[in-house]
Amino acid sequence: MKKEFNEIEIGSRILLSLSSGNKSMEMGATIARHLKDNIALITLDNSSGQILKFDNVTINVIYTNAEGIPYIWMNSTVVYYQGQYLLQVKAEGGRRHNRRNSFRVGVSHYAKLRITGHGEVEVVVRDVSLTGFSITDRKKELGLSQGTHALLRYEDIGHELELEGNVVRIEETEEYIIYGFVITKSSRDLSSYVNMKQRQKRT
């Protein structure tokens, strides 16, 4: 089943998967306004403030809905025009995407998780990507269910992260429970953080 691009709500998070030659990276963005069925104004997670050019870059757009189902639009284009970024995707609709292809970096860092009805609790961030994150509940006390909304806060390598998300995966072992979240609202410097963590893994 395909997803029509204009069905994505304004303010929703998307992911730009960029590649040029043997280099690749991911960048977060937000849908600011739909102009046509397959064209939208977007706001990039660009902490540098510099105008970005996307010439000779292959761009795939990934959107993950509230149920954690990812869709991808291949070979899209982004241009900077009159102070704004315009995103155009192929008109045939987005298809279901294999989420394992997304960059995901290990974190293993303590964080605060705020959940309605639970207050704020300490958890361990297991990993993070531009579309989701997972936490480890070693005490098995959270008792979260599919769709539970939560706010995650932590600091790491000079970044202050604040991520909102919904539970889309629950995996229980003998020692702990892993909760996987799809991100619904992100920190603007998440792209920078993920890229820096990737570079740390390579060194």
C-alpha cells in the first residue's frame, strides 16, 4: 500500500537520505506547507544556518507515521528558492520502506523519560536515528504499551537532545524490556548529533 505525499500533515517530521558517490548522510526536516500534491516547503534541521545546495545529490525522502510504518519516495529534489527550501517527490506515491536501512547509532547513555501518569523516570538510551530511538527498562517497571507518548531528554557529546515519540515496538528479555519509539518531534541538532556519533564509531 502506498502513501500519498500530500497526506503527510504539516509539522510532520521527515528524513532526507542523501548520497553522492560513495558518501552518504541523513538530515532531518519538517513539512512547513504543501504547495502541490508532490511539492512542499520544508524546514531543514540545519544548525549551521548556511544555505545548502543539493546539486548532484541523490535524495530519498522517508516519512514514518505514528504507528511506526516508514514510507520512502526515491530520487526526490530539494532546491533553495527565495529564502525557502522546496521539496519535490515523485508523483507515484511513497512505498513501504525497510527501516533497517536507516542509520542507527548506539548510545548507551542515561536519560530522563517523561510519561503522562508516570512522571519522570531514568532510563538508558539504547540507540537513536533521525526517525526513532529505543530505551532499555532494566527494572521492568514502566509498563508502557503500543502508542504511549513520551518525552526523552539527555545530554551527550555537547548536544542537548529533547525528543518526543510514540512506542511502536516492545521487546522483553529475561533481564530488561526494550521500547522502540518513532520520533514525532525532534531537536534541531539531532542530525548533527547522529553524524558525530557515526564519526566516533569509525575512529
